[in-house]
Amino acid sequence: MKNIISWFLIIAVIIWVIWFFWSQETLAPVVSDAPVDAMEKLPADMAADSSQMVELTLAPNTQITSPITLTGRARGPWYFEASFPIELRDSNNTLLATAIAQAQGDWMTENWVPFTAPLSFPAQPAGSTGTLVLKKDNPSGEPQNDASLVVPVQF
């Protein structure tokens, strides 16, 4: 009889311990290290319009020479790990140079964050044209996450 009571007490303690830890787990707050996708919080029309997401201080059709430091601002979701790529293309869409725009502040926000990007490129014929392409950084590679802002320039 003592053996049955001992087993009963052991089983009761095991059940109580399991219940105690299970109930504590269900009451605990959920904490995640995963960053919040700030793009989900922006209004859909703003997130879809690149001009509402990134701005270049260089006016369209400005004459540029190498080297140049590009400056502007972008909303946090435009960046990934505080940077995004910029391409310089000629009028035939040939890639002339690339640069990496670097955030100059905390980029994990929905707000505007200033950036700088040094860019060097080969000399181009005077009077020719090209484009600067500011690309939303898209490490996923998924086409639906692609976005860019195209700014015409002159050489």
C-alpha cells in the first residue's frame, strides 16, 4: 500500500510540475528579435510611390562629373543593413558605375534618413545623358519587393 501511495505522489508531483511550467509559458509575453517590417506600416500608396520613399538632392538633368558624392534621404524601409545600391547608366542603358548609399542615421524607422554615396565613373562625352537609378535594397530577390527611383543626368 505504501508503494502505491508513493507512486501516486510521484505522478501527482510530475503532473503539477508540467502544469506549472506549461501555464507559465502560456502567460509569458511573446518577445521576438525579428525586425518589424516597417513597409507594412506605411500607407500602400506611399509604399508604392518611390518618390515618397527616396529623394536625391541632385535636381533632374543636372550636369555631373566624376567623382561626385550623392546625397539625399530615404525612408527606413528603402535600406537594408543601412545601405542601398545606386547605378549610373548611360543613354543606352549601359552600366557605367555603381555606388552604395550609406545611411547617416538610424535606418530602422519609417522616417526619412539622410544618406551619402561616393560615385566615380569614366568620363563621358560632353552633352551626353544618362540616369541615376536609386534601388530599394531587396535582399530577398523577390520581384514584388523591387522599387527604384530614376533621375536623369547630363555629362
